[in-house]
Amino acid sequence: MSILIKDGEIVTGSSRYVADIYCEGETITRIDKNIEPPAGCEVIDATGKFVFPGFIDPHTHIYLPFMGTFAKETYDTGTKAALIGGTTTIFDMCVPGRDMDPAEGFALWQEQARGKAACDYTFHMGVTKFDATSDSQLREIVAAGVQSFKIFLAYKGAFGIDDSELFQTLTLARELGVVTTAHCENETLVVEMQKRLLAAGVTGPEGHHASRPPRVEAEGVHHLMTFAELTGAPVYIVHLSCREALEEALRARQRGVQVWVETLIQYLLIDKTYAELPDFEGAKYVMSPPLRDKSNQEVLWNGLRQGLINTVGTDHAPFDFEKQKPMGRDNFTLIPNGIPALEDRINLLYTYGVKTGKIDLTTLVNIASTNAAKIFGLYPRKGTIQPGSDADLVIYDPEHRSKLSARSQSMNVDYSGFEGWPIEGRPSVVTVRGEIAVRDGKFVGTEGRGQFLKRPTTAA
Ligand code: DUC
Ligand code: ZN
Ligand code: ZN
């Protein structure tokens, strides 16, 4: 099978130019002007369109037992939605509870994904406890191609680790050349603030952000930075939401801590007033860290433009509004955390980032594809367009117009956090390793074809 994409404007993290791309089998084999199609080759006219490298979401939760329920997606539904939105690789969080050993957890997540994912995938391996068994099993998981860990400084009793476990995890990560991704919120402060608010009679969704103010996140980042500095481990802050937390990361970077920063599309575009909507509507907007005051959005966009923030993910964690969010109707601490966005990330970044002049096209590619590939060991197989790279391509039609809606989305959840938002542009064709997976907003690929991507460590 070969595909020739003609006359599109190729956009990578460092260049923009018009040329043809020829893909043979699963790989890009040639980029040139006026390539003649061999017999049997599918030719796609990309005139007037952008051709991006397949987008990478560095942070999703497809299979997620959490807060007494499960995130709604399966690897089948979630990866199809990802592809329709232009995302061809996901980093899913493998997060076993503290009652499970890492090897059991890794096997369980692999089992969930294998033969079901339509796009390529890998995991950040959750370290939710640390003991002698964890140490030896984590070494095996890293050797199997998972070169990143995930830790939580929040979610006391569920995923959260204590300081001794944190120190040991980062020491192992340093030894193995593994990047540790971290949810940074001080869990003790969260619990105490929650108690205080509940005692004062605050039970609705608006209590969520009040219980986790920016300083709680900044304290989590500061804590991680101290441990990263003393262990020498490279770290990646997931879902950074506010100025105070960014300042802590930048201070540490100046001291020489190797730290990357991820923000989320939700924090860039929606603010805490959404979580204050009446009639429990605000529960749709409960996630952690919480949505912030609008003034933080400019800080985050500036950070992306200046390269201070490296990636934009989704933390996709879908819970139905009808049946799951009401678990916390009388107590905001029980509302399952998450705002779905896997399908919408690129269209939102293009419409509200590129079209408004906040970021340019090459920045879009860097923050939504190339940087994640580089940080987490997939580059240049993924994250760029060059001969030898996987033929993961997004032919993007900037003229298409639509509106986001729960009715039309493919994500397996009963609401959209962006209901009615106008969108400019969409992926008109998406390929994964040389196979056309999406045409005009519909999945047309092969179910279950997604591959687990082995990533070697930098120490290997
Ligand atoms: N935050 C969320 O909002 N959902 C899933 C996990 C997390 O850290
Ligand atoms: Zn998190
Ligand atoms: Zn997450």
C-alpha cells in the first residue's frame, strides 16, 4: 500500500513548505516536488491544506478505575475519537491502585489496550507505591520499553506516594534514565481544605477549586522540584494550571533541575466560573488541578510561545454527567474528576490558538506533537515529517467549519465541556503508519491496529 499526498503545506516543528509526501507501507519514504505516483498508489490532493505530523497526546486516561467508578472510554472508543481529532499516538496513564503490584497493573493495562486501540499507544507507568517488589518489577517494565513513570503527590490513600517512596522512585528513575511525570498538588492541604469547606456547608462543585487553590499546586511543584534536585532525576510536571506553579518550575529550572512542563487545553480556554454554573452543571468542569481564574490563561499561552511550557495534553478522563458526576451531588469531594477533550484538543488549539494569533503553526506542532516525542523517546519515529518517520499524518482543512457538541462527538461520554463552541478547521484525512484511519470526520481504519510503542531509555 502506498499513498502520495500532493501539494499540501507541510508543517513541522521547525519548517513550513509546500511539497509532496510519498509513503510506502508504514513509512514516509520521500518528500519532494512533483512526485509521480506509481501504479496502484492512492493520491490525495492536499492543495490548500496543511499536512501536520500525527499529533501526540502526552496524557490520557482511557482505562481508569477512579473515585469509585471507571472512566467511560475503552481503547476502541477513545482511540477512534483521538484519531478523528488528529491524534495518532497517546500516552495513557497506567495507574494501578496501591493494592496492586506494578507488574499486575502493567499487564492489566496492556490487556485492556491490546487488539483494541486503533491508534498507537504507550504508557507512563504509575508508581503508586514503592517497595522491593516495585523496584524489581519497575526495572522489568522499563526494560520492556516504558521509559517514563507517573507519580501522584495528590489523591491520598489511592495513588499518592509518601516522601520516602518519592525519593526512592526518583532515585530509580535517575539510575534507569527514565522521565518521571508528576501530578503536583499537596495532598494534605487538599484534604484539610476539603474538610474546612464541607464543615462550612460548602458542598457544591464550586467547592472543588476553593479546596485546591493555586498555592496547593505550587507547593506540590516546589516539593517535586526539591526532590528532583537532590536525586538528579529528570521530571515532567503534568497538567500545570497556574502562574504560581509555573513560577516554582521556572525557579527550579534556573537552578539546573531538568524539568519539562505540560499544560492542558482545558486550562488554556475555560476558567473556574464554569465550575460555578448552577444546578450542578459545574460538575462537568470538575477536574484536578481545578480550572483557574481567567488571568492564568495569558500566562499559559505566553509560556507556550516562549518555550517555557513544552506540551499541551488533555488529561482526558471522561465521566458521564447523568450517572457518574452525581456521585458527588451532595459532596464535591466525591465528584469524579475529569473534563473530556481527547477528540477536541487540536481543533481547539487551531481555532483558539493559531487563528487568534496566540501561537503560530510551528508552535502548534511542537506543543502538540514534536516536543512530547522528543521528551519521551519517540522522536523521530513520531513527531515529525521526514523520510524514515512513521507515516502518521494529519491533512488539515482550514476551511471546514463546525461546532463542538456532545451529539456529534465520538468520545464515549454524554456531555461536552465545550458545547456549542465554533471550530475552524478539522483533520480531513488522518493516517497511522501508512493506513488511512480517518476521512472527513469518520473513522475508516482498522479496529485494533494500534501498536504498543516500545521506548528505549536514555540510559540504554
Ligand atoms: N485529574 C483529573 O481531573 N482526572 C483524572 C486524574 C487527575 O489527576
Ligand atoms: Zn493528575
Ligand atoms: Zn491524569
